[in-house]
Amino acid sequence: MKFTETTFPITQVREQFPALTRTYKDKTVAYFDGPGGSQVVGTAIDAIANYMRIGGANLHGAFPTSWETEKVISEARLAVADFLNVQANEVAFGANMTTLTIAIANALGKNFNAGDEIVVTEMDHRANVDPWIMMAEDRGLKVRWVKVDTETKTLDLTELNQLINENTKVVAVGMASNAIGTVVDLKPFADRAKKVGALLVADAVHAAPHLPMDRDQMQIDILLCSAYKFFGPHIGIVAIKEEIFKQLEPYKLTTSPTYYPDKLETGTQNHEGIAGIRPAIEFFAQFGEGKTRRERIVSGIEQIEKHENRLANRLREGLSAIDGVTVTQAAADVQKTPTIAFQVDGIEPGDICKKLAEEHSIFLAAGHFYASTLGDVLNVNDSGGWVRAGLAPYSTEEEVDRLIGAIKSFV
């Protein structure tokens, strides 16, 4: 189904999120903290509760609850496969993206030698930086940094051919900044990495709720995301190209599976959480068109983004028009997620968030959001970082205007 600005079914969307009925200080809560974790769609909540209600079990048992657990995991892999356009047997789950990245970095590092190099960026969340730095330190590898252009708020690619060279083994790049919303053009990274034989590892935790994912079309080798950013439970997800997964040797118990993807899933998984992944992904599909679930997911994300971006533009314009408010953002022609980072002269970001919650029942967060290097480069960490507002499918024009009006009342 296709929607215009005036026909987006916001009521239908909001009815699917139980958390939106919450009140605080006698006002309905407005959630702008989606970049730190979205609210959970009701179908995912039901799936989690139902799994636990009827009896859960561990794997490989000769009884129904064990078989049902295996089916839950299989269905979740198939849904993720459609979400990321990968094979189901390339999908693994973990506690979170950070934990998975540390495990993958350590496993890959077994094959690297002193003198090999890793490339990371100044824009990334530290979850796609520190695991590679720690592994590099353990193995004697050199780390090279792609810098941020402080004027354009994008990555500076002028030295990319020197940074990614014949010694490079891994290029780790975030697909979009979780702090300021800049969407990164992966193509130059992918093209250069392939030319020198390096692996491209992409952090899609912030991007996946807003951009259709196609791992192979994007030439990504290892793609990571997290279900709690797209209306599901706290589960980390990775899709590793089969030929790489086959060779990967994660640290694991001797009794753990040696086959993929299970060999990366150390210990007993969060089965009830995994049960919530498929419904979270199918939330997108209900708003899309197409014969296959994959087509409906892509179409649904595109339709939802029209709504989110319209609201994001309204919020950017409204905040930018307020004297004393500085919005940190790339130029209008640079693609961005519906994520807005800003500061208010003379007021600590953390204090802004407290006032918004206590006086207006608006929930959002302050800080560097683990993109600490970006905060240093843009010189905001010493002043408490940013206030960050994120738009979601359940966000409304009224909520945006409410936030703009609240900020106006503070200056």
C-alpha cells in the first residue's frame, strides 16, 4: 500500500505499540529516544510472552517444547534473511551487536599478523571501533582512522586509497551515525576494500530501522544490527557471508557446535527474545507492497521513511529557527536518518532532557551516545554532548510541535 503525507495510517501504527498509552506527570508520553532503543510492537511482545507461557526449552530435545524452540529460531533466521537479503544459514544471534562484534573480531584476528592493518572511522559508535582496536592491540596490527570533515559532518574520503591499502584486513564502517544521523556512502569503502582483498564490516544498528538493507548488493561481508532498534527485543544480529562463516573460528566451548551459524552463538540463547524478532520485522511488511515478504519489507520501510523524514524535516527547521539552538547536521543534500542532535546555549544537554521529561513528558537522551570520537572531533563532549531526538513510525506531528514548543520555552 502507498501513502501520502496526509494518508499515513498513524492511528493504525500507534495502536500497535502498548507503550504509547503511558502517561507521566498527567501527560501522554512522547518518545523521541528511538535511536537508543525503540518501543516494542505489540505482536513482538505477544510472541515473547507466548513462548514463555506455553513452556520453553533448550535445543536438541526429544519433546515438543524443544522442537518449538528450534522452530522459533528457524523462523527468526528466515525473517532476518528477508530483512537483510541474505541466506538464513548466514544469520546468527547474540546478546547484542557489541558482544557479537567482539567475538567476530577475536575470531578473525587469529588469521592476522603483525603489520596487517585495520581501518575504523571517527564517526562510528565505539561498538564498531573498540572491538577492532582491542584485537589489533592483541595481534600487533596497525589501526588507521578515516577522519570526519568537521564542516560537512561527513567522512573525509580524500585519503581513502592510502588508508585502505594492501595491508588492510578489515574495514569497519557504520552505515549511519547514531549521533547526528549522517548516512554514509558505503560504495567507496566497498570498492576499495574489494580491490585490496579486505573484509567490509558494516554496523547497521542505527541504519536498519530506516534504510532497506541488502548486504550483498552493498558488497558487505559482515553486517550487524540489533532488533531492539526496530521495535523488537534486545537481541544482536549478524549476517556473515557463507564462505567467511565457514572459515570463522570463534572462541567457544569444546562441546559447542562446530557448524555455522550455531558456532558463533555461545551458550544458551535468549529464546524468548528471538521469538520477538519475526513479528518486529513483519511490522514493516504490513505497510508494503509485493508478492514476497522481502518485497513487502523493503516497500514498507520506504513508506515509513517518508513519514519519518517529513517529521524530521519539520523538527530540524523548527529547532534551527530558535535563537540559541544549534543543530549539528550535514547539509541538506546529504542523506540522513530521522535523527536530530542539538544543543541549547547556556543549558547542559542533560538538564534539557530532565526539563523535557518533568515539564512536558517528552523522553529523549543526552550525551555522545558512544560515538565519543565524533563528539571529541566536533568539540561537544566537554559541554555534555548533544540532546538527541529520533523519529519513529509512531511519532506524530503534534509531538514534534510539542518538542519545538518546549525548547522555545527554555530559551
